Amino acid sequence: MAVSFVTLFQWKLNSVLLQQENEILLGVKDQILSLVSKLDEVGSFLGDPFFWTLHASETAKSFLTLSKTELGKKEKEQMVSLIRKLDEVTGVSGDVERIWECYKTWVSEIRGTLHQADDYVDDFIVKVYGQTEQDQKESTAEFGSEIENIKSRVSEIMNRSPQLGFSPNLEEDIKKLLRSKFDEGTPLVSCMSSTRKIWRTEGGQSHENLERLVDLGMLEEVSIWDSYSVPSPYYEFSLSVMTAEDFLISTANSDSMIISPMARHVSILEVANTITSMNRLQHSLLVSEEDGLSKASSDCLRTVLHYAKFLRVVDLENTLLKSLPDEIVKLVHLRYLGVTHSKLTELPESIGNPRNLQTLDISWSEREIEVSNGVLNVVQLRHLKMYQSTNDGEVRVLQGISRLRNLQTLEGIYAGGGIAKELGIMTQLRSLEVRCVSDDHADELYVSIMKLTRLQKLSLYVERVSESCHSSSSLEYENSILPCLESFSPPPLLQTLELEGRLIEMPLWLGSMQNLTELHIRYCHLSENPTTILQFLPNLKYLQMFKAYKGSRMEKDFFRAGGFPKLEYLYISSNNLVEWTEIEEGALPCLKQLSIFYCMELMLLPEGLQHVTTLQILDMWCVHEDLIRRLSPNGGPENYKIKHIPLVTYEGDMSHGFWGR
């Protein structure tokens, strides 16, 4: 944490040079780079192995205190042993307690200085925005002088840095300690041994970091969706660290609150009354309401936004706002704006004013929303997420979307009206979600998608055709066929694919998607076995089949020996499924979670499920009571198929609960 605020301030200084279009700033470039260089010295000192080890010891002690009731005997012994070894390693440097107290005081002083400097840089950017050239010259000269003053203050603080009796072998001793008898699988040990590396990682590593935290047990994946939960005691531990660092203050169900002027990130949950002392709020404001903002809360929000001019992140969830507050479009530093679960009907032309905006999320609007040309002026925009609860969820934009050259994520768009052709120009896209796909633009859309060679995620949702009231079929999407898929060829790097709509047959090209890791097929109502093509995809980890198969029987050819070699999550939902007879031994060798939803006719789980020894979770929801009774550990005749699974959750018409070992 101590190193991170230095790094962030360095990043801001560099971004000032990059983002200011006026060449007048070149006059202070040397002063800025000189300060960045001085901050490198601060970062090196903060990253010293002695102080890192002291911090690791304090962290371990806090973690042990918070998690005594959660840890088993072995884990407690490991933690105590780790703390003792860390203290032994640092003990060679003298009076550790005195040095640690000096270090904390020194870090607090550095942090306060850089926070003030951070505010000054923000003030400067706001001040010069829209100034005349002469005024800009004067402001820049003042800015250069203040940068020199900041550097002098940092140098003076560095001269008072804590002194210690340094051991030349200390870093090697620490590495040796972490390589020694401590189990690499112990989450906190592994986390501490890789902390410095993780915060230095750059783009493209976020997914790997998430998987690392999952492997360590510090995050838990929620079913097959792209979401995670933080298990106890890591949740409580994280909160304690963030509170101590003024990194995040989260409050809920309080009449009012006083926010520390040092707070950089604030989360407000269901606060209905006055929000005070946030005039200097930096970086992030997150507001979530259960039933929308009251008028008092809405007025309060506008006041906060008016004064908190330096916000980078504004996330307003479930506020049910009908219009975007004028104050938001005046936030010149804004990089992330989320207004989800709202009642917005339009985005104003002024949405283009925050020229640094990189993410705009207006998902789950309850009204049909009109996207103005102002969005096309947000040239830095990288992620545009749109979805409305009306019609088929599609959002219609004006032609010109291809002007957004930096856009990497585009969700919820309607491809008719010439948009399909434009998409082919947007070769920088990594993620694309198209809704209301229909015959009139499907061919052109697929031609464009095949040009998106960097695309990693693709979602296609069919235009829903109203079912005839005289139809005898009970199938949703019976007449809503995803058109022309046989002529499609997926981009080579595609990892995630979602297809929603009826399919006449499984596309043959699915079997050649060597990089595919996640597949969702919904409302396809296939008569044939959909897994025939999918079983031998080498990297598939997630498979959701939601009403994908309309047959009443699944036999052993659905899951053959050696089939689905890397599949970890399998989700099956079918109103028609009555029998699932067998899984061949050797199929699904890596399966962790099996979810069975809305299978009310299914009476038996398959023979061979007992051989899927990797299963950790069986989740059954909206299933027949007879199925639950047969699987019950209290004398159920089919329990032998699932008794090896650590956690089984269920919900039927009359019962719900879980069984666990």
C-alpha cells in the first residue's frame, strides 16, 4: 500500500505531460521529470526488504487476530511460525519496534505531502482547462514553481528517513524464509511473497491475477458467471486494511456520516440523509440504493458532485435516476462513469465533456434510452456498456460509432441501420455484444465480425419474434432463429462465446475453436446432442446449456470418456429433460461445479456421477421433490452418486437447503 500511492502519483505526473494538448507545458517538463525521478528514490526506500518484511509481519499478526475462528490448527501454527521467523529475520537490525514506529510516522508524512501535491496537480488541471493562452502561461509558471517546492519537501523528508543497521544478507534471508518450510498453498504466505510483483504487472495480467487469488482461496468464483466473492476472513481483513489506509470507507444504514478529508475512495450504501465533509473527495464515489434515491439524497449527491471536482470514478447503482446530473459532465478527470439500474431516457450532448472518460456503463436502464452524438466525442472511451430492460435490450446509436478508435468493449448495441458495416472498421475491439440480430443485417454483421481479429468475447442475441397465441408449442424463442450462422467463421482469438436464440443445428465451426474457454448457448432448442461437437474442445472450462436441448433423454454419448478434458463448470437447464442415464467413467476429469436449474421433470441423476471425483459443488434449483428425496443423505437410494461432493444445495417446490460434509 505504501509504495502504491507513490507509484500512482508518478503516473499522474507523467499523464499530465501526455494528456495536456497545449505545448506550453513543455516549459515545465524538466521539473516534472525531476520530481518523478526523486519519487523513484522514495519508492525504492519503501520497497526495501527490511520494511517490506516488517509490514508482512504486522499484516500476518492482524490477519491472525481477525481469523482465529476461521483457521484450522495447522493454519494457525503456520501463521505463528511465519510471524516468529519474520521477526527473527528483521531482529538483526536493532530496535525493531522503534524503527517500525519511525517508519509509520515517516510514511504518514510522505503520504500527506503527496496527497497535498495530488490536490495541487488537480487544481492546476481544472484551472487551465479553458484558459486563454496567456493565462495558461502564467498558471504553468506557477505550476513549475510548486513542482520544485514539492520536490524540495520530498527531499527534506527523505533526509529524515528511518535509519537501521542494515544486514547485507537480509533480502536473501527473506527469500530463503519464504522458500523454506511454509506451504506454498498457504494463502497469506503466497500473497505476501508475490505482493510486489502483482502491483507492478501491466495490462493483460488482470485475469491471471484473479485466477491466482482464486487458487489461493482469497476469492471464490460464483457459479459460472464472471463474478467473485471474498470469503471470510479475507473480507474482514481487507476491510481493516482499507480503513487503516483511508483507502475505502464504506457505510450503510446510517443517518449521516463524516468522511475523513484524507479519504480517496468512498462507498455509500443506502444512505438517505446528508452526506458531509466530502468537498475534497478524491478518486472514487460509489453510491448504491435499494429502492432508488430520495429527493433529499439526490440533492445531496448533486452537492457532493459539485464540490468533488477531482473524481475519477463515479458509480451510481440502482439510484433510478431519470436524468444525468449536470455536475457529472463537469468532472474533467472522470475516467469511469457507471449509471446502472436507472430510468435514464437519454444521454446529453455534454457527455463528451469529460475528455478522459474511458468507461461508460449505462446497463439495465428501465426505459428506452437514446444515445446522443455526444458519446461519439469521447475519443478516449475504451468500454461502452449498454443494455435496457425494454424490447430485446438493444440500444440504438447513430452512425459514426467507428470514430471511437480506442473502444475495446461494446455491449448492447443494435447492428441495423448501417451499424453492422461500421463494426468491421473497429478492429481494436476485444469484446462485442450485439442484440436483436435479424435477417436484414446478419450477413453484413458476420462479415464485419470476421474482420475483428483481436476479438476475445462475442455475444449474439436474436431478435425475439412474438409467439402466436394459437401455437401449441411451449418453447420460448420457438420462432426466433439466429440467422445465417452456417456462413460465419469465428475470429481466431475468441475465448468466450454467447449464442441466444434458436438453432436448427449446432454450427460445425464450434468444434474448431481451439481457444474457446467459455460457451453459453441459450434457448437453442436443439433436437440433436449439442455436446457431440463440444466434447473435445481442448480449453473449454465453462459450459452453460440453458434450454439448449429440447430432447427428453441424455445418454452416455453426451459425456464420453475423455470428453471435456478441462471443463470445470457445467450448467444445465431444460423443461423437457426427464432422463439422464449415464456419464462414462473418465469423462469430465476436471469438473468442479455442476448446476442443474429448472429441470422439474428430471427424476434421477446419471450413473457414473460418483466417478467424477473432482466435483466440489452440486447446485440444484427448481427441481422435483422426488429427485431431492432420492439423493438425500438420510436414506436416499441414490445418495451414493453424490456423497463424495463436499457441498450440495437444493430447492424444490416444498423444500430447500444444503448438505455438506
